[in-house]
Amino acid sequence: MTPAARISAAIEILTELDARSRPAADVLKGWGLSHRFAGSGDRAAIGTLVYDALRRKASSAWIMGADTPRAVVLGTLHLARGLELPAIEKLFDGSRFAPKPLSREERKRLEKASLDDAPPHVRGDYPEWLDNQFAQSFGEDRAEEGAALAARAPLDLRTNTLVTTREKLLEELSHLQAAETSWSPFGIRIPLDEQGRNPPATSEPSFQKGQFEVQDEGSQLAALLTGAKAGEQVLDLCAGSGGKTLALAALMENKGQIFAYDGDLRRLAPIHDRIKRAHARNIQVRSPKGKTGVLSGLEGRMDLVLVDAPCTGTGVWRRHPDAKWRIRPGALEIRVKEQAKLLDQAAAFVKPGGRIAYVTCSLLDAENGAQLRGFLARNGDWSALSFAELCKPLGERGIVLQRAAIATPEGLMLTPRRTNTDGFFISMLRRKERG
């Protein structure tokens, strides 16, 4: 396919996304199946353009004066790809499979494109209804924080220290230009290719041997800051596919016991193969399978309960840019209720002196600080660790992280702009000792 034909395909896919509220990955897959003439390179290039357009949807629509898929692609080519008017005109020339030529208005818009007078939600490329929430979290910096969330995300790996060391893995992956991450002592970052795509790291022999897991550095930090130690009893209450569960197993050196549970059996399903590949031997999966009481007997016994709570996912928009345009206020209300219920449920499993690690990939106070303030008001025998205490497991790195991350009375917030990670909120609650 020609570059112009790829642009036409991207516009077609974005039109489909506008018509039907579906994940972009599903629509892209469907398009590929119905257009088998498109090669793998074509599909990858089209997908990258679609995701870039979704990342810059608000700002692109602003400079073009319209929010149609064509307008958004035009704005994206200028804002995200840096193409000037003559280059865009060559792509929109109306030839076979190419988009129709630019109108006079479109040329004018591209010539004078500027975001100088745009409101924060446009400059930050996030939904307007979330502006108050972003202002509460970031104040005058909300547009810049949003813009960082609209950038492409790097590929991060977590060294599985049950199998190898980071030094050995860096050498193993040197052909991918692997480098150490800034914060996690187990993290490795792989740069994107020239087309903005992740290299196929999971095809590497080292992955098949269990030497690493794909995991954003922010997620690695969330596991590290739990302070999980060898020999402890740990419950991962929202284990999902097991990313943080496996990180905890490595931190605990396969000693002690981790109980991995998730109320959604489908989310939990991949964990079994991942545990085997990672050579993790201290994880016991408690699967719901329609049963009740699968966690009975664990009440009041846990040193640590990890609540990696379901949330709106505002912190991972770099990886799922379509999600930010599908989110609605009603979804936030539902998540807030679920999170409060999970925190109260978690408390029942913690022994005196034990702790709850509360983690979200959200940047909204309603899901973060407000949740913990509500929990602490309901439970007088709990307190939140200070910012400095929370960062102690990282040693000297923790001191530097305190200057980079956003401190809150209840915990800390990582953001792409501040820490070059996905967005995460991390907090630690401790239960009082008896007597």
C-alpha cells in the first residue's frame, strides 16, 4: 500500500470507531481480516497512525475546526508527525486510494495551526468533562500532564530475578538497544522502532525461558513499594493476569506464600502459564469458579494485602489512547464504589501490624486520595505511611523519586511527565498493633 492509501485506511478505521464504541485493537483486527491484501507492514503503519490520531484527537480537531476522522488525521499528521502543508498535500492528492485533495479551509487551517489559545483539555488531549478532575490533581500543569499522557509509551521489561540478573539480561537483549530504567533496579527499557512500534520482545528466547516479563516501570515500582519480604503471607486481591503477583514472588525470593485471587475468572486465566514460565513456586491461585468462600481461612492472617484496584485507567492512556474517549462519568462512579468495597474487604484479611498496598493506574483523586480518606474515616485502627516511608524500599533511588513523583497526604503519584512511567497512584496503609 502507498502512504496515501494507508492514510485512507486510517480514516476508514477511525470512522468505524466513531460509529461503534469498540476498542481500537478490535476494529484494527477486523479491518485486517477484511483487507487481506494489506501486508504486515501496512497494518502496523495504519495501526500506528490510528493510535497517534486517538492520542491527539482533541488538539487535532481544534486546529482543523472539526472533529471528523479526516480532520483528526490531518491534524495528527501536522501535530504528531511534524508534516507541513506541502507534504500533506502530496498525500491528499485525490489519486487512486488516496484521500481527496485538501479544501481551501483545510489548507488555511494547516497554515495557521496553533494551540496557543486552546483550553487545557485541548492542549492536554483529554475529555473536557475530566478537566475539573485533572485540575484537582495537577492544577495549572494539567495540560502538560495530559500532553505527556498523549505521547507514545516505551516498552519496559522486568528482570525475573528468580532466573537471571539484570546485567545478564541486558547483555542478552543488547541487539534491541536495551538499557536500564531510571527507578526500578530490575527494569529494562527497549526503545520503539522508527515507526513507533514495540519490537517483538516476547519472541526472544530469554522470554520463553522466563527471564523477564513485560511490565511498565511504574507497575514495577508499585510492587517494589509494597515492601514485600521473603517469608511473608501475602494476598493479591485483584491479581488479574498476574503481573504484580509475579513481581512479588521475585521480591520474596520464592519464600513465604502469595495467594493470587481475582473475582473475574477470565482475567485470572493467563496467570497459570505465567507462573510456570517464571519459575515462581510460592504462589497459590485461588480461583472463584463460581464458588464462594475460596478465601476463607485467610482472615486476619496476612502481612500484606495488595489491592491493585480496577479503575478508569487514566494513567495508562499512552498505551490505550482510545480508552480516554470511551470513558464516561458513570464509569467513574461505578469504579469508586468498587474500590471502596475492595478496601473494606481487604482489611478483613490483614493481621495486626499488617498493611494494605492500594494501587491504581488512575490519576483522579476520586479513585485515589479520596478513597483512602474515606477508608481511614471508616476504620480508626489504620494509618497511611508518609511519602518518605513509602519510598524506603527503593533506598537511595527512593530519595530521588520523592523529588520527581507527586506527593499526596495519602501516598504518591507517578506520571509520564514527572517520572517517565505510566501513571500510577501508590499508597500503603498500616493496621495498628494490638494493645
